[in-house]
Amino acid sequence: MAASKPLILALGARATGVIVRQEGGVSSRGAYGVRYRFTAGDGRVQEGTAFTSVKDARFVRVPIAYLPACPWANLPASVGYALITGLGWTLAGLLSLVVARVLHPRRRMTGATS
């Protein structure tokens, strides 16, 4: 996937998808591979793949996040992942502001002396 997960979760549109196929085997992480389908805003049916720990997830409805300009860039819209990612970016922004303030303190204006 060319676009990053945080970008898709932050800027992406939402749709409801349905898991249409599940692989029989379990990955080394203990997850099952699934394929889902959803209808994008332009009316076209799109597909994506993901992993789940649910043993039989076929026909389960899942929220999907996708980029409207390129709906093939999509992923399940996990609320937990979105919250953690958002919190991470917020903390990174605050940290950069603190570092900028420490490295470049505002100079005090003093009265002019003649």
C-alpha cells in the first residue's frame, strides 16, 4: 500500500465493508487472512485484505477507511488504531514545539538606552 495507515485513517472517507473470504490457515502471528469488499463513494466496488484473530469472520461487516481519490488505498478503520495514531502525532507535535522553544527562546525586549 503506497499510502500510510495514519494518512488513510486521518483523511480517508468511511464505508461499510463485508468480509467475503477467509484463508484456512493461521499466520505466524496467529491471525487469519481475510478479503473484504466495500462500495466507494463513486459507486465502484473495491476490495482489500487484512488479518483477523476471529476464527470464522466471513460475512462480518467492518468499517473501512479509504482515500476518495484512490479507493484502492484502503484498510479496516480500527478506532483503537486511529486513536493511538492521533495521540502519537499530537504528542510529536507538542514535543517539537517544546524543543523549538528551548532551542530558540524568545528574546526579551529591553528599553532603549541612549
